[in-house]
Amino acid sequence: MRPLVLVLTIMSILLAACSAAAPQPESNNPTQAAQPTLPPPTDAPTAPPPTNTPTEEPTSTEEPIAEGAITYQIIPGDSQLKYEVGEVFINDNNRFNLAVGVTPQVTGEILVDMAAPQNSQIGTISADISQFQSDSSRRDNAIRNRFIETARYPIVTFTTTAIEGLPQAYTEGQEIPLKISGDLTIREVTRPVTFDALIKLEGGVLSGIATTTILMSEFGFGPIDILGTLKTEDQAKVTLSLVAKP
């Protein structure tokens, strides 16, 4: 019996030793239980797009006009277009006379930029020459129905192509000499002409006077020749007097 008891005692000691050396279950590990639980990682915040990224400006082919530019309307009645033509009365001992005719029916627009006067512009100017009046109704009727035929071609136009002499700065009331080039159309015939002009802006009123000379023959009429009675020069002086308001 003693040997059997001894064997059982040795086996009990060995089992106790193995149980002490075996690893404990993971849930009973005090070190692991003390570790805090970290939240799951989140996506990094997206940075807002930069606000100082330069953008390409649209390209314009027109010269910019500074803010504050004002459009002035030519006032019919206060403005006028005038012609002056020399004539000789053959049947009156070749007496020389200066024929003068005027129409007040002038319209058009002028853009004035006081901040940058060199940017100012002149629009198309029109005049109704069927309304020409001189000191002779007989002359007026002849011009209207026979020579210039203003009853058929009543409107003449001037379209500006260039302005020379616009200043960099302007003082109110100052007279500015200009050369204004453009296309003059009479009887559906267009020719280039240049006006010598003197303009000023004062008290909100734009005023000026512009003159040029033309050859009537270049526009398909004149010099006028009434056999045995009257003959005119070919050259005619044209004067535009204008008053314009905003």
C-alpha cells in the first residue's frame, strides 16, 4: 500500500505545479484590462480650397471707359448746320454774293469722360438739310428739288473716325481745339473730311463750333450753273454749331 500512496502523492504535486504554470485566460489579465479603449480612427478633415487663387479675367477688345462718363445729347434748335457758297449773278453784272443756308435740325450724341478726357467719344451726327433756309426761297426750292435734291436725300451724316487734341485733364470752361476726322455722307455718297473744332464744357452744357470745306462735285452736285443767270463756286464751307446737354 505504501508504494501506491507514494505514487499518488507525487502525481498530485506534479498536477498542482502544472496548474500554477499554465497561462491565465485573457479576460483575467489585469494589465490588459487596465488599457483604455481608443476610438476608431476618423478621416482627416479636408482642407478648404485656397481663396487667393488668381482667376483669368475676360479679354475685351474695346477700350474701357472710366466710370462717370456722361452722354450729352445735341439739342435741335439750339444747334445748327450751315453752308456758305460763293455765287455770281451773271445777269447782274457778275455780282458776287455769298449764299448762306442754315438748318437747325441737328441730332447726335457725345460721350464726355471728365476723369479721363482722352477717352471721350463722338457718335454719329445727323442733320436734316431739307430744312435749309437762306435769304432766298427761290434758292431753297432749287436746292431742295433740283441741285442737291434734299427732298429726296434729306439726311446728311458725319461719323467720327479719329479725334486729335483731347487733353489728359480738363478744367471747366476751358476751350479745347480739336481736329475731328470722319466720313461725311451726302446724297448717299461718302467722303472723308476733317473738321477744325473748338469746344468747351461749362455749367453742364457742352458747346462748340466745327468747320470744314468740301467740293460739291465730289458728292455728285455742283458747281451749280444756271445758264445766263447764276454760277456758283465748287467749294463750300460747312459749319456745325452745337449745344448739347446730359
